[in-house]
Amino acid sequence: MAVKYVYFFGDGNAEGSGKMKNLLGGKGANLAEMTSIGLPVPAGFTISTEVCTEFYKNDRQYPAGLKDEVAANLAKIEQMMGKKFGDAANPLLVSVRSGARASMPGMMDTVLNLGLNDETVQGVIAQSGDERFAYDAYRRFIQMYSNVVLGMDGDILEHQLEQLKERRDVANDTDLSAADWKELIAGFKETVQQELGHPFPMDPQEQLWGAVGAVFGSWMNQRAITYRRLHSIPAEWGTAVNVQSMVFGNMGDDCATGVAFTRDPSTGDKIFYGEFLVNAQGEDVVAGIRTPQPINRDHGDSELPAMEEVLPDCYAQLVEIKNILEKHYRDMQDIEFTIEKHKLYMLQTRNGKRTAKAAVKIAVDMVDEGLISKEEAVLRVEPNQLDQLLHPSLDPDAERDVIAKGLPASPGAASGEVVFSADEAEEFAKGGHKVILVRVETSPEDIHGMHAAQGILTARGGMTSHAAVVARGMGKCCVAGCGDIKVDYKAQQFTDRAGKVFKKGDMITLDGSTGEVMAGKVPTVDPELTGDFGKLMVWVDDIRRLKVRTNADTPHDSKVARDFGAEGIGLCRTEHMFFEAERIMAVREMILSEDLEGRKRALAKIIPMQKGDFLGIFREMKGLPVTIRLLDPPLHEFLPHTDEEIAALAKEMNVSEGALKQKVESLHEFNPMLGHRGCRLGITFPEIYDMQVQAIMEAACELVKNEGFDIVPEIMIPLVGEVKELAILRANACRVADATNERYGTAVTYLVGTMIELPRAALTADAIAEEAEFFSFGTNDLTQTTYGLSRDDAGKFLPMYVEQEIYPEDPFVALDQSGVGQLVQMGCDKGRQTRPDIKLGICGEHGGEPSSVIFCHKIGLDYVSCSPFRVPIARLAAAHAVLLEQ
């Protein structure tokens, strides 16, 4: 049996259905569905997505038999409409539109009024009795076809139209006469000949196949490729092509065209919301050539008459159809319609795009209305959408002067004065100034300035760079890896891609959700966490199995995360505590000490500070587990690097500049991420880890003894690659912990575990589990070491890898399930073989990325851990993971 490529719809019958989106695309499937449920849909047919796949597989050649199928289906439309395609006396005109299975608004091409030429236009005049309308339709067709199919710059013919309006001294297209349109059409055809070297095609069959080819071709245009990349739509899905008989909204004042949403897509309110234009075609509504009118008086304060006033009968029918569609699809619909001579036609319906706020409200309201179940409501809200709810966003109506674009590293929006150092950021903030910290890249030493700033902008670094990770943890807006700017610390300025200079104190705005950097201050809108959000999240927590913890280093972050629903801390990075002003000197003294006794004296100063940190965190997380990672970064990160900083520190510590400089140089490493860090520090300087374990246990023992807490601290040793490292460090930790318990007269239970962040650790996890009571997969470093990529440098080329589809996504953003993910699964399986009750979690940034969370659920992890502001996202993704299995 021959493969069927074309599916007909019309007059209440359709060969397809709404369930065939993969084959017919969203538009084709919904046109078939609307036809089947008796709505007024102009007759047409859909060429399937399989043709698109074949088209690209066979060097843009169509499969055998397609042309015959199209001809047979075109004949069906002719019979149904009582018109003939290409007939001079009674011509059928068609539209040719794209339609992928995932909605891609405006990304691909459309051609209207196809079939017009110098002969058929006379037939349209005879049919309509309106010469002006016929020539208006013809000039629109030439404009659209020349641009979409023939590849001519659309501005060329648009400019000719504007020149004609100037000569006639009129403002609107509707003010031009039939004679004007005839003159313009002649000019258009001459221009096409001049620009392209061949005449505009007059054969309707040539026009049709040109348009079909253009729609398939537009699947690979740059804007469609970009949209697919941003929304994770695979290229192999392809698009369908919909050929449909034309209905005209531009035949006079009893005609119109419009777009509407069955609920408000911004707020989710149950208000019919939309715009229309009298005497217009579809593109006029969105092109902004004329100001659209509201469909009703429920929304907006337009002075223009509403559709319910101008065309009340058609409006009443549209409301009825709106109700039918919502009840049928059980979701908010985005609809397109045309009215021809008081007769309403439906041209499209699809699930409407909506803001996060609207998504939550619509989902909850539809449960209350009995349209959908709680489980369906949870699936209706995309986890990543929640970012919009949790951070301020730019006012969508505000003007923006975009000067540069980087990576959207941490969502939200912020404006502030430019500063170039962490100290300046802190100083300005103390003086009541809002600042944006601009750095080439940040380091742990910048933590105080990052905390003080409204947002962070870096020229280098990726989505899991220091700036990105810390900003997300703080809930700060961050744009990272912004190669469009050049930072000059000496001159205290940066230049944008156009060469414009921004100096210290100049105002800029960051949009961490898009990666855009703007000149000046752009107004923001605060997030609103409504009762609907709380209601939805209760349903989410009832559904999910996977626990969600947070990555938090301070009592404040811990409280924020707990308020967002975190069920403990999966990663507390102790090094961030070392950079605070009053303790950095003691840390530096410890590093610079020449003997063990000197180091111990310095560490004794740090113990009470560390204990204070842990007391605050344990109190905020009362009753919940807390995993504390012992010191991880190399020691040189804590030392000064410039001559000025070295001189200042030498003076303060009463040592010579030369000796200090020599010590700094001796700690320098060519590849510090693979150098003397993590457990390797604990092996060579055991006193550092001993101090930290003592501080952890003293805090726990005091709270158990004095405040009746029930705490099981989880002590995590980083960067283990060999079980013997862990055996030594575990023994040391247990010795200190047991001694502390004895001193306090307590019996605080504690766990000792490790981070699995090296491939060798995953491969030998069965041996490591002999010593570890829990594993936490540090997927940031595991991704680096598996790929051989530096996450701080890869931002320069990773976007190109994603663009060229070498990598489906940035592996530092979404977990590489087939590579890094297999190491995680292997580590889980091997760990459980040795220790069946081992606790398993993930604490890399992937812990808050929805597809990675779903993977973690599938392989049976106990929890994921992510930055505080991503906790609700991970909770929702964990619920999706359960529902998607059903």
C-alpha cells in the first residue's frame, strides 16, 4: 500500500484528528479536529511532516506520488467550494501555511491569496463585485510571495507602497483606490524583474509548489533554528504544510480578521481576550500597520469600537465557539478567525502560550471548574516557567536599549550603577546605591561584592561558572560569559560591541532570564506568589517521590530555601565562609604558616567562626538533614594576587613582601581545578579538615544538649578518586567527631560520605561505598572531568557546539544523560551493591534543571539539591517525573 502523505479536511469531515500532531503538525491536527466537531473551517489539506523529513533526506526532492496526491486533494477543495484553482472566470485562491507539532509562533513562513495572476484577478472581481478588494489581495500576494518564496527583501516593495501613500497623501492602506493598487501591482512586477532577473510567476501551479517548498525550506531558516534550540525542539520533527481555501476579511466593512485567547494569557483571568480589524487580512493584526480593536469591553481601555459592538452576531458566535474549544481541548486556546460577509470562519486553534502566573492560575482554575484533574494541572505548568514567578522581571511595556548579550546565568532583572570591584560594590551599597558588579570573571574573593550588588555581569564564564552558581544561590540576577563587552579595570570602564564606553557610576540593566544587557534603567515588575501557586505546590508534593534539598552556605540562604520548600541542605560549601573580612586574615595566616603549630594557632581562631556558621544553618534547618562539604578549592584562591594587595597584607601580617610573594608563587598551579584541592588538601593538611569537623560537631552537640535538637550532620569529603583517600579522612573525621561527643557528653549520630565528581570515583563506587555512608554526585565537576572541559572557559565555544547540534544542549546546563548520566547510574548501582541503604543525591547545578531532575528520579536517587530559588522548579520537575511514568 502506498504511503499516504496528504490528509483532507472540510465540510464536517476530516481524514486526520487532534491526536495526529506528530504527523500533521499542531495546526493541521487542530484544523482536522475543529472540522470534525462541526466548527466552520475553510476546506483544505495537510501535507504531513513525513514529507519534510523526506524533503531534507533527499536533497530537497519530494517523495514519489506526492504531486498526484496534492492534485487529487486540490480537486476535492474545488468541488466543495464550487471554484477551480487557476480558472480565470471562477478562481479558487488558497493559503499555504506551516505547522510543526510544537507551536512555533511566527518562526516559519505563510503565503496568502495564492493563485492570483493577471487573469484570475478578473475572476475575483467578478465573484466579489469589488475591484478594489481584488487588486488589494493581488498586491498583498505579490508582496508576500516575493519575500517568502522568491527571497526578495520585503522592505523593497513595502517602501514602494509607502511612497505611493505619500504621493496620494493618505495614512492607511485602506485609503488607496483600485486604480492605486493596479498602478502599484505594475510597479511591483517591474521591481521583481529588476531585482531577481526573472518575472513574477503567473502559473498558479508553479506558485503553489514554490510556496510549499518555501514552507518546508523555512523549517531550516535561522529564526526557526534558534527557536528550536531555545525550546529544545528536535530538527528531525519537521513541519507540515497546510493548504486551505482562502476566506477574506478584507472585502469590506462586513468583513474582519482577528486573534483571540480564551483566557487572558498574561494573568490567567477567565476573560475572553483578543484583537481584530475590520476590512483586513490576518497579517494586518500583528503587523502594527493599523491599531487593532478589542474584541470586547472586558479587557483594555481602547477608544476604538469593540467587535461585540461592530459585529455583534459574529461576536456571539465566536464566544460560543470559544466555549466549545475550551471544553473540548480542556486548555486555554489561542485562536485565529476571519469574518467574510458576516460569516465567521476558524483558521486555527492551539494551546495558548502564557506567562508563568497565567499558567498556574489557569491550571488551578480548571481543576476548580472540573475540566482537568490535579495531576493534569501539575503537568500544565512547565518547571522552568516558575523562574518568572520567583524573580523580578523587566516591565514588558518598557523601552530597552540592548547593548550586549551574554548567557542567561541567573534569572531576574536588575538595574544599578556600574562598579568593577567587590569592595566598591560593598562600599557603594552601604552608601545606599544600587550597583551592578562588572567583572571579567568572579572568584570566591568577590562574594561580598556579589552579595551587595543587585546583579552581576561577567565577560567570561559559563552557565556553571562561579558567578552563575553563586548568583543563583543568592537569587541574584546574573549575565555571564558576555563576550560582547570588553572590561578595562585600569580605566574603570567597559565598552560594548558598538564601541560605546560605560564608566564607573553609569546606569545599566541586566535581564538574567534572556542574557540581555541594556543601557540605563529599565523598570521592573515584582514577582507575585499567589494562593494558586501554594495550592499547586501542595498537589506537586503529594505526587513526587524525589526529595528536594538546597545548596546553601548561610543561615539567610537556608531560610529562603526552606520557605521555598527545601527538605534539607544537600551542599553547604564551607569555603564561602572563609572569605568574610574578619576571618580571611586568619585563613591567610594559616596558609602562610611554615609549621603545623603555626597552622593550628591560626585554625583555632577560625573554629568559633565556623561553629557560629553551622549553629545558624542548623537552626534554620531544624529537623532537616544538612550535608556540609569540607574545604574544596585550592589554597591560592584565598591569597592576594596583585602587588598592591600583597603589600597591604604583608604589612598587616608583619611579614616581608618578598616572602609573601614567594609563598603565593609557590601555591600557583597550571591547572588548579585538577590540582591540590578537595580531599588532597585534607590528606596533606589534615588539621584543616579536623578543625572543620570539630566546628560541625560542636555546633551539633550544643544544639542537641542545650536546645533539644535532633541532628544527624552529614560530613562530605570532596574530590575522592581513590578509596584509600576516603579511608584516611573518614578515620580522622570519626576520631574528631567521637572526641567532641565525649567532651560534650552527647551521642550525636553523624554520617561521613563523599562527592562523586571524578569518573574514577564512579567506576570504583563499590569500593568507595565501603567507607562512605552517602554519595552526593557533584555533576559540575563530573561533567568537566568526563568531557575534559573547563566550565569557566568553555563558554567561548559551547554555544557554537549547541548551535551546530554537536551537543544537543550545554552539558553544564542539562545533564548529559548518555555520558555523565551513565557514570551517575553506575555509581548508584555499584554503591548499592556494597551498601544497600546508602543515601544517594546530586548537588551539582543540574539538581535544579527539569530534564536532569527527571533523570535522577528514573535512576532512583533519594534527593536532588539545587540553589534556593530553583527549589520549587525541582519540586515540580520531580512531580512531572512521576506523572510521565504513568
